[in-house]
Amino acid sequence: MSDLASLGYNREVFQPEHEAFREVVRRFFQQEVEPNYRRWEKDGFFPAALFKTAAEYGILCSGIPEEYGGGGGDLLHQVILHEEHGFSASGASLEAGLCTELASYVLLDGGTEEQKKEWLPFFASGKGIAEVGLSEPGAGSDARAIKTFARRDGDDYVINGSKMWMSNGPLISVLFVVAKTETEGNSEAISMFIVPFEETKGITVSKPTPLMTKGCGGVSEIFFDGVRIPARNLVGGVEGRGLHCAMGSIATARIATAARCVAACELAMALTIDYTKERKAFGQRVFEFQNTQFKLASVRADIAAGRALIDSYLKKLNKNQLGADESAIAKLWASELEARVMDECLQLHGGMGYSDEMPISKMYSFARVHRIFLGTSEIMRSTIARSL
């Protein structure tokens, strides 16, 4: 691959321990994922055991304190996992893949001490695969439109409803369900519950939802029919804080996704440089055409601008100074940058770019979702506008 593919190293925002962690994560993708993801695509989904393997490498819950079984790092460690997801040719096939640790950070920030001690080591070990269940068929960006309801019944809660777009749906073992509750007579109050799937009756997980991207990851819809869980599974032990818990880590998730988008752009550029230097047309390498060089020069300039923006926000993130408007700016800019870069790079691949045999094809189709999930580009603009 081109020498330009130097993502991660010698960036001011990262310290030596971050670069060492990046090497481990990159080695994990190179050794454990890239040789196998094509076979997993044929199997229909990547194996749950991949999470345990990742735990053996020490890359799960890297920003969670050691006292809860995590790596004892900071939020930048988590961002690195997202970046390396984007910088791997297999990352688009995995889709959300290993980047489903939002639940861990939600629990770290809003859970009780008992909940942290019980669940965080479970996630860090790779034995528990968790996701936050917020979206529903009629409630995406409008979180207050959810209909899933949790009713208190003695020492339990009974949950009815459904969630959709749940990443790694067939593999999930614990879902953090956001549901309406009657708090002090307010039936519109929203709470969050830890719902383990094993030995819990009334949970139905659909087959993976067919998606535009044909990879080895995916999403499912999950249904709750009279699901009974103990009251101690109410996140934070207090009703009415579910939306706060769910949204509390959104800024981190958005900046991490933005970092992944830019990383994927850098990989796409490197792959395209290599391909155009090998491919010949009309007696010369495609790379030698001025049009190709100008297109790639623009791509590189855009990536450099995106990298500077994201890194400036990562510094704020690690100091807990990143605002909601800034995380929205990062996701909006990076996801739309990714769309432009993927389009240019696929075009320079010509007909081969449309073949699933080429990584750029899957990267192109997967990039499209980044302008939708964790808040659409329109929602990002609304968030930014409120800060004006």
C-alpha cells in the first residue's frame, strides 16, 4: 500500500501509549479480521467469538477504568479503535463490528456502582455484546417519539415494545433498552434498563435486516413481549433519566464516527493511488493522467483539512470540553467528506470499482450510512444552528 497510508502516527493529539495501542489494534485487524471476513460474508455474519479474541488483544473497553475490567485508558483509546475500524479493508464489511461500546460508556457515566461492577467486566471480556436500544420503527432522530414502555410491577419492570437498527443484532447478549415509564404521574418520562437476553423470556430477535451494504455484520429488530427484569436493572437506579443517559455519550460516539470516516478516506486514497499506478489505459498508467493527479490532490487536501478539524476536537474531547455543536460539526463534515472521497476514488477505479471484489466498492456503500445514523446530517445542522 502507498506510503501515504500513515494514519495515526506522529499526530500531536496522541501520546506514545496511544500509538502503541494503535499498533495492537491494527495488528488485530490484519491478523484476525482481514484474512477471514470474506468467509464470514458467505457464512452470513462474523462470529461472536471475535469479541473474545479482541478482548485477548486488550482492545475492548480500552477507556474503561481497570477497576471495572477495562484497559484504564482514555477516550482517545476508544477513538483509535474506531479509526482502525475505518482504516481496515475489512472494516466496511464488519459494519459497526466491535464499535458497539456505547453501552459501556453509558453505564460508566450513569450507572450505579453495583451495575458498573457487574456488567463492565462482562463487556471488557468480550463475553457480553451490548448495544443501546433507542431507535424504533417510528422513532429515529426523534427520540421522544418512542413507544416501548416499562411498567413497574413489584420488584420488577415489565417491558413491551420493539427496537430496530440494533447493530450486531444476532450476537447481542445485553441491550440497554430506552423506554417510557410513569415517573411521578408523567407517562412521558423516559428511563433506561439493562436487559440481558440469556434466560429472559419474551425477547425475539429478527433475522439481520437486508442492507445496501452486503457485509458480514448487520442490524436486527428486537421485540419485547412482557419481558420481566428486576428493578435493580434500572440504569442509575432512577427513573426518568433514560434519555439523558442515552444522549450523554452521543458526543463521544459522533466524534469517534467522524474519526472513522476520515480514516476510511485515507484508506480509500491509498488504495486508489496503488490501483491507478498499476492500471494502464491508452498506453500509460492511469495515475499519469493529469485528471487523476488533480482528483487525488483534491482528495488529499480535503483529508488534510478533515484531519486537522477532527484532531482539534479530539483534544477537546480528552479534556471533557467538547460541545454538542462541535461533535455535530465533526460528524457532519467528516461524513460528507467521506461521501465525496469515496465517490472520487470509486470513479478512479473505473468498472472494477463497482465489483465487490474491490474493497472500495463496499467502502463506498457503507459510507452512505454515516450521514444517517447517530443523527442525520439534517439533525447535525439543526444542532449546529441552535448554537449560533
